[in-house]
Amino acid sequence: MRVLFFTHPGTNSRDILLDMAEGFEKAGYEVIRWELEPWVGLYKAGGEQQRAVIQQATALLARFIKANRVDLSIGMWANGLTSVAHAFRDGQPASFFEVIGHPHLMFWLDAPHWAGSGGAHELFGSPLLRGGRIRHYVNNPGIAREMTDLLGFGPTIGRRYGVNEDVFRPFDEPRRFDLVFGTGPGDGKPSELMLRELGSDQPDIEAIRRERGQRVGVKLEEHARSFAGGQAGAMIELFRAMLERRLSHVGVPMLDDLEALEQAGHAEAGRTLRAHPRALVLSFAHLRSIEGWRRAFTISYLSRHFRCAVFGPASLEHWPCHATMLGQVEYQDMAHVYSSGLIGLNAMRWQDDIGLNLKPYEITASGACLLCDRRPGFDEVFEEGVEAVGFADPAEARRRAGELIADPARARRIAEAGRARTLRDHTWTSAAPELVNFALDGQQAMRRAA
């Protein structure tokens, strides 16, 4: 079977897609890589003839796919979809892949809600996203259901990510740190309450969440008035109810909360919200931001007690973080950094509600002991206390980290078991057959019907 990967320009996201392609090769698939950068350059150089150029180039791609008998293509986000010309059928846009009868899997490394700095919003509800040849892959079933039930996407699989075990592997590095953390941009400034609680042995997490909730409530009311028109009052009541549900529990898919409240008397406001996908995404983002402080708070808190190192583009300049700041680290070198610590930390900003990001697999494959946010889905991926260690809040993270540092032999046993689990279940090689079966299921059904 031949699989074509649309490889895009970029840094980490490109490397991740290339790792995925390598995993497919190890799984026995024949992989072809189609570089999008010269393709985009050709389009930009077309000047007034851009439309004709992209149509000609698209025709060339169609011939290439047919001549090389490509069975499936994969691209990250909407890069493959937006790089080609499409057609119209019965007055509706039909994707290039639909027109030529070719299955395509769109890999959403970030949920489409915020992918491309929000640029994917233009596609929400478009037939281009739900044709019979298009399928989608994201890392958790909560976001997958939002995509299909709320945003007009076609079939979507919510499946954990994978890792390239040749890139993320143990290295013989001197142990310089107790704990290593890879972070990214997006951490806001701490409030005065957060700064006070950083000095506490048992930070008052619920007080911080309530403070965040008050600010979110104001934003939600403003948001309701901006789009709901005559339904603004009912929308505000729905948002207040959703806010209270968020504050009373964490780790429940947002769509579950919405559906429960619709059944509890907010059905009309729910219909209005569902009719405005962009407004819905923004309201969900506001609600999820209640937990957005957790990543920066956790590493800043732990850095007061342990020898910590932080790498990545975030500076945490507004936070009293005492970690050694290693700056930007090349993707190929991240495992070296994880190997320099006993523990690898995964603390998230909760931009979604359930599931894990890539870091747990990168940390375990690199041979470090994983200390991870105990989010829904964690127990399905690692055995608690055997293959990884979970925590519910920064104080528990401190306790668990202290226990591991006091007993490095136990930390190493957990690290070895976590690495073994990742090598068995969480590589791109092990993911490939499931993703191929999912991507081709609709195509096979069409062939049977024909």
C-alpha cells in the first residue's frame, strides 16, 4: 500500500509529521513525500495567473496520484486540502480528493478550534471537510465529537498520538536536573492570588479557579451580547450554568456539559449557540481558560523545591520560576534534555478537556520517569504508579516528585516500564494500521457498494 504525505514547511509540526511517515514505513507501508513549500512558492509566483497555475498544478497532482497508484494521502491540519484547487457539484464545493475519488486523512495536531491561529474557522461547516473521501484524526474523543457534532466535520477518530522511538530514546547524559519540562507559548501573567499561593505548601487551587471563573463570566456575558441578539438573555443564563459546571468539576467533555444543560431547560439557547460555530468555539475557549494557568503555575511551584529545567519557546518571564531556562531546543535534541533529568513533567493548559498531548510519549520514550497531569484518559495510556506517576494539583505533583527523587531506583523502574509501554503501544508504527483502516473504511464501503 502506498501512502502520500503532504509535508509542510515549519519546525516541530513538520518533524512530527515526518516521524509519523517514518512510522508508517516501519509498519510496512510504502511512503511518498510531497513537499508543499515549492508548491506554495509556485502559486505565489503566479501573479495574476495564480488561479490558472494552481489548477494546472492540481491536475498534475491528480495524474501523479493515479500514475503512482497512491492509496491514501495524509496531511497535517488543512494544509493538503487548502493547497489544491477544488470543484463544485450541485452548487456545493467538492474537495479535490472527492473529485478524483482519493481518500485523504487530515491530522489535527492542534484541535481545529485554534489551529493556524484560528484560520481553520473559515472551513467550519464546509462540505470540503465532510466529503466521503475526507477523514480526520485528533488526539481525543471529546474534541473529535465536537468536530463532527458541532463544527461540520466528517468522520473523525479521537486517538492518542504516537512517537518516533528512534528520535526519542535514552541518551547517556549526566543527570543535571531532578525534573525537566518542555513548554510552549501562551502562558499569561499570574494574578496576585496566584503569586501568593505559589508560596504556600498547599496552594488553594479552588480559590484560583474561582477567581478565573469570575473573569471568564464577564467575558461570556460580553460574548453573548455580541452574537445572540434577542437570545442574549437566555444565552447568558446558559453560559452561567456552563461556568458553574466547569467550576464544580474538571475533565468532562464540554459537549457533555452543553447537552446536559440543554436537557435541563436551556434547549433554545443551545440551538442558538449551535447555529453559530465560531461563537461556540470562542465560548468553549473562554470556559476552558479557567484552567489555563495550571502549566505555568505548576512548573513555577515545583521550581521552588527541586532542580528544574525548562526548554521551549516560552520565557515565563512574568512568573517567579527558578528553573534553569534552556531556551529553544531543536526537535531532534529534546530526548537529550529529557535524559538529563530523573523526571519528565507534563503539565497542560487544558485547551481541551480529556486525553494527553505528545509529551508523555516523548518523555517515556526518552527514558525519563513521567510525572503527568492525571486527566481523563491517563489510565488508558499508562498504569498509574507502575509506568507513570499522575497528579491532580501542584501540591500532589510536589509530593510525588519528592518521593521519586528520594527513591531514584523506583523512578528508574517506572521509567523503564513507561518506556516499554510506549514502545509497545504508543509509537507511530503501532498507530499506522489503525489510522489506515479508519481512513480507508469509507473508501472500501464505496467500493463494495459499487
